[in-house]
Amino acid sequence: MSKRIGVHLGTAGGASNAVERAREIGANTFQIFSSSPRMWRAPKVDPRQAERMKALRASLDVGPLVIHTSYLVNVCSQSDDVRQKSIEAFRGEIERALILGAEYLVLHPGSWKGLTRDEGLKLAAESITHAIDGLPWHGTGFHILIENTAGAEFSLGGSFQQVAELVVRLKPTAPVGVCLDTCHSHVAGYDMVSAEGYAETMDQVATTMGFGAVRVWHCNDAKSERGSKLDRHEHIGQGTMGVEPFRRFVNDERFAHSAFIAETPVDEPGDEGRNVRVLKSLVNSA
Ligand SMILES: [Zn+2]
Ligand SMILES: [Zn+2]
């Protein structure tokens, strides 16, 4: 199978249009939001859109389809009200992902402010289990991917270890894997820029979630320094990471099963395509 390389795309004019856009810019996988990422209310998926999307993806060989969960969802909030709303909203995210036939739904594990990290971890696992309870995911290949975060204070998932702990807790009740974000890892303090640092960081992947669990790499360069904990994405090759770490990722056989998706800024029209081209240009041809 060919390497899966793509980018986050807008869904103006309907989610199915994104499939054709992906192909036009040379991508064979992509990520979308299935609702406005900063609003609680989400519209229902039009079943005709979903069917059109599935047919287009099959005929154009575009996949996996990755959906990113709304930023409002906080499954480990100390507030019962926010947590309840988050569980309902996340259930809606899973329902829409299943209707659209998405393979992956990416989730930030949330902020445990006001609690301990262990309490946050426990709440996150309970909330996610609750959200997916009774939904028809069996046999679909669908997975929830826990994304590592930039390591800001109180945010769960700032280390590979924390992501892995949540995955272990969820394994018995939910289909779960991992999405690692290069920018988040870099600003959280992981060295992926030097060759030795990359090897050490990959050792940490091996001893926490393991390579097989990493279904998606979010490929973003960083505007901020390593260890700064400031989450600002930059065009690939133009930030504090530079282009070399991305060459290692896309050619690392231990991630042959992973999709590589840029969530780079759109400063000018065509930026999505440019970042996809940069990623594709890094793949060693056999
Ligand atoms: Zn994210
Ligand atoms: Zn990301």
C-alpha cells in the first residue's frame, strides 16, 4: 500500500467535497472537523453526503478519513456540567464518525485543572467509555485516537506515558489507538531534531504506547522552541524543527502503517497543497 500523506481540510460545500480536494492537492488521506470546533451544537450528518463520501473515497483511494474532535470537549473536566456536555458532544462525534465511515476520531484527553492528574485520567477513561457505550463500532475498524498534547499545565497527555496510561485503561471497553503530534511532542520537550534525540524519543514510543498503536502522526513544524510548551504550528521545514525530522518519520518502517497528516497554518491559498508536497518530497523512493 502506498504511503498515506495528507492534510487537515475545510468542509465548505459539504464533507464529501473534501475528498476531491484532497486528490486535487495530491493527498491520499485527510482530516476534517465534523462540526464547528468551537460550538457545542452540531448539525446532523446528511446520509446522502455520507454515501457520496464513501463512494468517492473508494473510487479515488482516499483514506484513512480522520476526524478531529471539537476543542470544547473536555472529558476530564472537574465540572460535572462541562463533563456531561463533553460526554454528550463526544458521543455525537462518534456517531457522526461512524455515519461518515471515518476510520479515526482524534481526541485531546482534556484538562484536569482543579483535580489531581490521576483523578483526571480516571475521569477521562470513564467519560470516553460512557460516550461510546452501545454505539455500533464493532467490526467497522473505527478507532478513537488519543492525541498527545503540548504539555501545558493541567493538560492530560503531555507525555507519551500519560497517553499510554489512558490507552491501557480504555482497551477493555473502547477501540483505541494513538495520534502523535510532532509539534506537541517537540514543545513538550521531546527531542526529534537531532539524530540521537530521534532515536531516544522513539525508544520512549516503544516503551509506552508502542509503534503499532500510533495510527496517525500529525506532521506540524513548531513556531516555538523545544520544551516551551507553546502550541503553535508552523509550515513543515520552516519552524524550530526543520525538515529533517519529518524525513525520518515518513521513512521510518516502524510507522509504515501510520497516516501522516499536516495541520499546518493556512496563511495563503494553496498552503495545504504546499505542505503535502513537502511531506511527499521527503519519502525515499525505493
Ligand atoms: Zn489536536
Ligand atoms: Zn495535532
